[in-house]
Amino acid sequence: MPKTPFLAACEKTIGTDAVLKDPQLMMPYLTDVRKRFTGRAMAVLFPKSTQEVSQLMRLCTQYRVNVVPQGGNTGTVLGSVPDKTGHAVVISLKRMNHILGVDPENLTMTVEAGCILDHVRATARDAGRLFPLSLASSGSCMIGGNLAANAGGTAVLRYGTARDLCLGLQAVLPDGAVYDGLYRLRKNNTGYDLKDLFIGSEGTLGIITAAVLKLFPLPKGRQTAFVALQSPDDALRLLNLAQGMAQDLLTTYELISSVSLGVVLAHFPDLKSPLPEKAPYYVLMELSGTQQVQDMQEALEAILGAAFDEGIVIDAAIAQSEAQAQHFWALRENIAEGQARSGKNIKHDISVPVSQIPRFMAVTDQLLQDAFPGCRMTVFGHLGDGSLHYNVGAPPGITDDAFLQRQDAVNQVVYDSVARFHGAISAEHGLGALKHDKNAHYKGNVEMDLMRRIKGAIDPLGIMNPGKVLP
Ligand SMILES: Cc1cc2nc3c(=O)[nH]c(=O)nc-3n(C[C@H](O)[C@H](O)[C@H](O)COP(=O)(O)OP(=O)(O)OC[C@H]3O[C@@H](n4cnc5c(N)ncnc54)[C@H](O)[C@@H]3O)c2cc1C
């Protein structure tokens, strides 16, 4: 068996303390964040440098060992954990956690892949700059994982996804070659954009070891409002109005259905609705920028005033303090947890063109009611980006577990509808080992063929995160 000489070679290369083989100690690296699945691996490896990653990849190629790259292991689609065969190693980037340089005048920052997102954000802030990627998992996810998953979050409307926030990348290929593209340039028209191949590839092409990130001037403040509306149509009208009036001051625009707010209020007694009356839908919207806070406040008041005049909103509250703004945010950020405490759901993380969101919701809600009468919808998400958490719960009288047995049928209704609206079956969380087969069904043959050819060209032995992204 090649395993023992392989692990001996790994230990010789990166040291015995950097090769974890104890099955008990390996468990956190083999189990997904939602504790639904535990895989098996020969070892978890902890390289300290790009050179060590390169040497390990050469060994993996030589011994034909599969590789699962791992950052903070917060991914929700089983992309960061190995399968049950035991033929893989996990390569954890956690020891490669150095900030390599901050260039405030160039508005860039160069970091190793294992830097935790909160650390990156804090380092930028210390330099008087903003790194805007913002996720609820930011205390443990790592920048390499953010890029490999092309993470989104709550500021995409203004700043884009992880892909938009990356200028340069370093990655180690399966044969150990190092692609050194740590450019700090905003313009670079010298051929194919190779970094974009690795961003969003979920570890199936190589290991991201470092990146150049885009920074922005630090906003002076933010103005946050919690708005009640009658319908998703009105939410879209308010979005268009706000974009027209505030332009790029509009940083966040999150839709919250009354059911979504209800699960938070039911399970977090300290959190109260900022508005006296219930409404079918709410929006959490935020302006931020380098303008004076007073100017932003006036801009927000002007938007809401115009929205009242046009009959778009029912009611609205503007946060009067930072504490109140945080309270508004807690209502949004605790929906997933409130929902988990209320029972199990069949979850979807989908996107359609922003303009189509109201129609998509109306059509798909009806299709689901026709197929599963009484099913309970919990819908919330980044309306400003056209992406929704579109979750389906069991109808009354049916247990959650019995309803979960119908997951494939529910998924098909939702994904077929997404396809009709020219959307994507994953907006943020990726495909991993959970949605790769469905993706192949909905993407065109040419698109799938191109993806397979790219995979084959870079990873001809198929050792990089097999069973993820491509079926
Ligand atoms: C509470 C919570 C909130 C979340 N909110 C959001 C959200 O708002 N938006 C969003 O987009 N996601 C969200 N996520 C999902 C997840 O946090 C993100 O996808 C995050 O970017 C993953 O980073 P990570 O370091 O944990 O990566 P991991 O989970 O370790 O890995 C994710 C994928 O990337 C690959 N990978 C990891 N590191 C590397 C590397 N260095 N090189 C190559 N491949 C690599 C893995 O093999 C895997 O396929 C959330 C998750 C949780 C638990």
C-alpha cells in the first residue's frame, strides 16, 4: 500500500507535528459545519508555506492521493470535507495566516490564504481602510476559503463578491507548480484572467495560498432603516428608488418575510420588532460612505419620504444610534438560527435577475402550494443582489422528517422554476458535494464540457477535491 510511504514522505517534508493522523483529533476537520456528515482521511496536513504546499502536492501526485483543501470549514455544501473512502488527505491552510503587506495608498492588501476574515477586516481597519467582505461566519472562515467559494454576504450590492475583491492570486497546482499571480494592479490585459479560474472553483483546480485583496476608504458611518412593505413588488420599487437617489451609498438591501421575522421574535425574546404593526414583508436597508453622517441621514430620510409619498412603504424606522442599528441587524442575522430552532427546512440559496424576484416568488410559491399544499415558506435574503434564501417547511400535519424525504421533489420544483427565470441554483454557498449533479442537469452541455476540459487540463489525474463541483 502506498499510504505509509506517502505519510512518511509528508512527515519528512513538513514535520511530524504538521501531520495529524489520530482519528479522534481529525474529527473536526472531517465533519461539516452543520454536523450532517463525517468523512474519512489518511491524515490532515498543516503546511506553513507555499513551498511546503507545493512539495505536498508533488507527493500527492506521485502517490495518487486525493486532496481536500480546507480553510475554516464553514462551507455548507460538504465541499471542505473528504468523502468516506479514506483515500484523501485534508490540506488545512490554518498555519498560513500571515498578512504579507498592506498598501493603503494602492488600496490593496496581500494575505496568506489561512488568514481569518475577521483578522483581515481588522487589519484593514487599523490601516484606515475597509475590506468589505462580510459574512456571519467571519470569525472562523478564511480568505482562501472565501475565494475558493466566491463568498457573497451582506455588502455585495455595493462592493461585489469575493471575486470582485481580489486583484491577484497565488495557487499551487496539483503537480506542485506555483502560479504566482500576486498582481497589485487594477489594469492587467496580458492574457486570460487565470485567477478567476481558481475563484469559485471550490478547491477542484488547485490550492490558493495567497491573495491580493482590494481595499476601500473607510466609511465615516452608516444609516440603517427597517422598513415595512406590502409585497416583494414594493420591495423592488423601493430598491430602484433608493438606487436612483442614493446611488452607491446603498450598501445593503435585505428582504425579510413576516414568517422570517416571526421565527426570530419567537426564539430571541430580547429582540423586538422596531415597528408597532406587523407587515407581510420588511427590508433592512443601509447607506454607508465617506460622506458626513448628517448627509447620509438626509439621504435616507429623503428616500423614505419619497417612498411614503409614492405609497411604496407602510412604515419605517431609522436607527437612532449604533446600538439600534445593531439591533436591526440582529433581526436579520438571527433568521437562520431562529429557523433552525423552529424545525427543519428544505433550503435553497438561489439567484435570479433582481427585476424578476417578485415574479419568481409569486410563481414558485404557487407551484409549491400546488405540489405540497400548505407547505410553509421562510424567505429572506439579499434582494439587492437578486439572491434569496428560499426555504420550504413541512405543511401542518406532516413531520419535518417525513417532508425531508420529499426533498428531491421540492428541489425539482424550485430549481426548474429558477431555470425558467434564467437564474442559478446556488448564489453563494456553491455546489460542493450536494448540488453538483443538479448543476450538471441545469447547465448547458457546452458549459459543462468547458468546465470538464479546464478541470482535465489543470488536474489530469483528478486528485483535487474529487466528487465536488463536477459530478
Ligand atoms: C453561519 C454561516 C454564515 C454564512 N454566511 C455566508 C454568506 O453570507 N455568504 C456566503 O457566501 N457564504 C456564507 N457561508 C458559507 C461559508 O462561510 C463561506 O462559503 C466561506 O467563504 C467559506 O470559507 P471557509 O474558509 O470556511 O472555507 P471552507 O469551508 O474550508 O471551504 C470551502 C470550499 O473551498 C475550498 N477551499 C478552502 N480553502 C481553500 C484554498 N485555500 N484553496 C482552494 N480551495 C479551498 C474547500 O475545499 C471547499 O470546497 C456561511 C456559513 C455559515 C456557517
